[in-house]
Amino acid sequence: MELLVFLLSLILFVNWSLNRIEIQTTKQKEIDKLNQKNKNKTVGIAKQEEKMIEKITTILKSKRLNYWVAQDEKSIKVSFTLTEGQIFDMFIYLSDNFIEFNCPVLFDVSDDSVSSAAEIVTRLNQYYNFGNLKFFYESRTIVFQNNFILFENEITENKFMMYFDFSLEAAKDCRPLVSKVVIDKEEPVIAMMGLGASY
């Protein structure tokens, strides 16, 4: 009798062990499949970003603009001097969903000009439907920013240059007015007088 109970227990234990091994094997196969899918997805995104960088640098080369690609290959800096002698930089950041154009208007806003800088940025933004000014408090920088949404929107040279040129022109137009307020300490309300009529 004891031998029969022992044999039944042994059979049940072996059966239980085999089921556990089969469950573990199935789980491992599912994990491997999921890892392979994620790996393929990551490689796909990296290839898309690589193509996007290549496309953008080709456009910049065709326009004979000097540019630098960051090591992470997610941002590009374009530097140039305009005919009036003004120096500008354009920072282009790549994301999965959009391309961000940032053109600095003014750097190093002093502590005593922070509130007037924020006010002039807010007042100027009412005139822009396509992009806007941003005041980054930590770096004390005022930047004109524009986003090109990539969702079902193929980037072409014309579209890219439209965003690029508009961001540059807006930063160029804003710089004298922002400088009047931040550097020359003119009141934002006074600086804005007559601007509405010209827009």
C-alpha cells in the first residue's frame, strides 16, 4: 500500500514538473518574441531618424548653410551672418513626432529685466499664428520656436525651408523690439505702440 502511494506521488510530481517546464518554455518563447519585436521597432525608429537627419542635411547643403550635427544625431545647429551683420543660430531638434525649429532672439536676460522680458514675449505672441516666442527662465534666453508636425506630413525641401525661413525672419523682426525692452529698459507697452498697425 505504501509503495502504491509512493508511486502515485512520484507520478504526480513528475507530471507537475513536466508541466512547469513546459509553461516556463512557453513563457520564454513569448518573451523572446516580444524582445525581437521591440528590437525591430527600435531599429526602425533609428533608421527613420537617420533618414530624417540625412534629408535635412541634404537640404542644408543645397542651400549652402553651415551646420553641425550633434553626436546623438537628434539635433542640428545652423550658424550664419545676415547681410546686416547680425549673427543668428538655428537649432533644429528631431523627435519621433515633430521637428522643432528654435532661433534665439536674445541671450542672458538680466535679473532686473525678467518681468519686462516675459511681458514683451506675451505681448508679441498675440501677433503670431505660426510659431511663437518662448522665454526660458533657467537659461535666461528668448527664442522663437516653431514645430513641424510629422504625423502624416512628409517633409519636403519647400516645407522645411518655409519653417526655417519663417522662424529666422520672426526672430530677426523681434530682436530689435525685445532688445529695446530688455537692454534699453523701455516699457513693453511703449515699445509695442504702433506695432499692431504694421502687422
